[in-house]
Amino acid sequence: MIKSNILALDASTEALSIVLHFQGQTFHHFEECPQQHSQKILPLVDELLTKANCKLKDLDVIGFGQGPGSFTGVRISVAIAQGLAYSTNLPLVGVSTLAIMAQQAFEQNGSLSVYPSIDARMGEIYFAHYQAQNNLMLLVNQECVIKPDLLNNDYIATSEPSVAVGTGFKTYPDALNDFENVTINTDITLPDARYMLAHVEAAFLAGDVVKASDAQPKYVRDTVTWKKLPGRE
């Protein structure tokens, strides 16, 4: 049960999602709108605030998707969250886009071991392993960018039934052929801010927040090595 008043947003992938939890009610928007995030995000934030009869200053904390994902999309998420926080002096919590998808698998289906992935282009995926602990999906080892055919027992544990989610395994489903204990959940392909709420509240209550000037993206892949592809950023 979420008790804090939270605005959370993510624009790190093709999806744009915003959630507002205010006085026990949740207002939510999710759509796939590639390359339209910067035009749509602030009007949608205003729309949700109006629906909730809420002002930014009434909130406790703002959450943002900090990547990995599109470099442009990640920067939009961080910049919009910073702008909103500067205007209200609210604290910020960044949440990994991979953690968001893992949390969705847990909250929707009770999945306790999840391998989220995002198509990183150039024949690679952003990848991680998350496990449930106290109703939160927590990172095992570290997030990485990897070629799907290099996934092996160093990355995927064969001792427990698990699910895989995200565009990485939508694009490269054969990458998991050798792992009989892992099932691909094709219903979860992109991060949805609705599933940031538990992470944002946990961090807020623990004091694990940052001020606007300290908000940081999580690219995973070094931007210096990124070869921009037309229409792909």
C-alpha cells in the first residue's frame, strides 16, 4: 500500500509513462510515442495533476526513470524531473528502467526472479537479473550491455524458475533457448512508470533521495562509443 504522494515519469524508451499517486488514488498514463516525449510529457503531467486536484507542492517526492534506454529519452526523463523538482524543492528518486519492468512482473504475476532487457541496438541488449525481497525487485550483480548470444551461466542462474521481459528478448528470443528454466513474458516489453511507485516510496522513506542538481542518468553504455542511427535515439 503506497502512502506517500508521488509523481513518477519515464521517457527512456519508445514508451512515455507518467503516474501520480495522491491521497490514496492513482492516476496513470502510458503510451508508445517515439520521438514525441518532449512535446507531450509536461502537458500530460499537468493533465494528471488536474485530474487529481493536486499541485506539485502537495507532493512528497518525484521519481524518474534514469535509464538505461535511449540517450535522448533518458536525458528527457532526468531534465523534466529536475525542472519539476527545482520549482518545488522536492526530492528526487531515480529508478532503473530494468528494475521497473522487473517490478511489473512481480506485481502482476508474482515473479520472484526476473531478467529484464531493453534492445540497445547495434546487436546488443541492456540486461540484468532482479530478485524479489520484501516486495521489491532488487538487483543481483550489476546491469550491463551485452550481445544476446553471449548470455551464459555466468549471467543466468539455472537453479530457479525465472521470467524474462523487455524488448531485448522480444528482438532476440532465441538468446534464451538454452535455459529451460526461463520463460519469456511477452506482455511486458517496455517500462511503465506505474511500477516505479514501490521503489520511489521505499527510497523516499529510507532517505535515499537526491536534490535536483544531483540527479544522474544511468546510461550503462558509454556515450562515447555510441554510433547514432537515424531515428534510433
